[in-house]
Amino acid sequence: MIQDLLDEGDRRMNKAVDVLVQDLTSVRTGRASTALIDSVPVEYYGTPTPLNQIASITVVDARSLLITPYDRSAMPEIDKAIRKADLGLNPSSDGTAMRIIVPSLTEDRRRDMVKVVHKKLEEHKVAVRNVRREVQDKLKAMEKEKTASTDEVRRASERLQKITDHAIAEMDTLGSAKESEVMAV
């Protein structure tokens, strides 16, 4: 029972790390990347749909993206969604496709992006800590109900803390790497 709780906590913490990786890919650096706009929600026939499901997105070169919608009638909605996403990107359309030139980041904008990275990092660390707290509460409840001894709960708490520390350290490493990527000129 205790091992199941620890495994569940570990699985949920790893999921938080995976979600952080996805969130960090959407943070803009000086280079063009399809991850910047992949998940931008586009209002498509009344339903918010991720951009990558209604259009092909390709990196033309280090500073530009090409969006080719599967349905040309969606072009105005795609344009509106990209502008609304507040990524600092301005798409230009030629009728069949849309080009986005990714401007280089100024020093101030880079600092702002680093703040965004830190904010996302902290949100996900809080998620990991919440998982730890929930598992810890369940362990204490097991001790109170006499389904686990005090020693078992103490050992499980120590293992839970090691799992938590590992997840937080992994997040810190990811955050540092992204920060370096954003600050690189």
C-alpha cells in the first residue's frame, strides 16, 4: 500500500516535469521553432483547436516559419489567434500560406522571457510540492488508522522527499538550460 502511494506520487511528479518541458518549448527564444505556435488555440468552426491540427507548420530558416492551413478559409482565424497569443509575432499572408518572421529579441525582452521561464518553473514546482503534501497526508492517515507503523511512515516520508528533491532538481536543470537558451544572442 505504501509503495503504491510512493509510485503514484513519483508518477504524478514526473508528469509535472513532462508538462514543464512542454511549457518551456513555447517560451520564445531568438530562433524560429514550430513549438512557439503549435498549441496556439484557433477558433475553427466554433471550436478552439490547436494550430498544428488545422495547418502544417514548418521552419523555413532560423528566423521564419511557414504556416499552410489545410483549409484556406481558416486563414483569418489563424492570423487573429497568433496575434492574440501575445507572442510578439506578426503573421503576413499571401492567400495560400502565412509567413512569420521571428524578430530577434532585445535585451529587455530576453529578461522578460527569463521571468516567464521562472514563473512557469515555480508553478510546476508548486505542483510537485502539492503532490508531496497529498501523499504525506495519506501516509499520516495510514499511521493514524494503524494500517502502517510509525517507522514505515517515516521511511516512506524520507523516500518521498528524495523523489520530490529529484523532480525539483530536474526542473531546475531544465529551467537553467532554457534560461541560457533565451539569453544567448
